[in-house]
Amino acid sequence: MPEGKLPPSLKQFLDQLRQQPPEHIRKLVLELPRHLRAQLPAQLRAAKKTAQPPAPKPKHAGGNLPKLTKDEIDLLQAAYSAAQAKEKRKRSIVFQDLRQLLPKAKRGISDRTLRRYLK
């Protein structure tokens, strides 16, 4: 359908479309009533189909923040390996010694948390 024979509302839409940046095309096309969308030129219909969907929202990361930093984990793993190589001792006793390597604020870390980091 030539542009000269288009209904006034579709002409207004096409004029508005020419003034907008490309990312607004999809929004404007979707706001059109269905009977006017069918009268759009073929290239605009194709642009509507190939328009990029909006970026997905970032997902909320659940769970607690890590208790130890990467450097602290590396230090504890090296000390744990060295302690186990010297002599066999109960894990809880070794963990008491390892806690002394941590800053005072982190010495209250549980045995379970240490086990998780020292696998």
C-alpha cells in the first residue's frame, strides 16, 4: 500500500517513527491497534520481529556472603595441609590452631564453615 493512501492515524505513526531512534520502534509498533499493524509496510513488520528483547533483570543472589576471602582460604588450606602432613591430630584441634591465623574478628568461624572451605 503506497504511503499516500494510508489512513491518517497510520501516517501519523510513520511520521512519529521516523523521528524516533530505532530502539523505540518495537514499543511504538506494539502500541498500535491490531488492524493498523496489519497495514504497516513489510520492512517495519520485519523490524518488529527482529527487534531485540529487553535485557533480563539481574537475578537476586541468595545466600550469605562468603565468610573468608580468597587469600584467607589459601592461607588456611596451606596451613591445614602442612599440619596434617606433620602428624595426625583431631580435626577440631587443628581448626583451633588455624583460627589463630585469622584476624581477630573472624576467629569465631565455626568448624563446619572451615570444613567447607578446606575440602
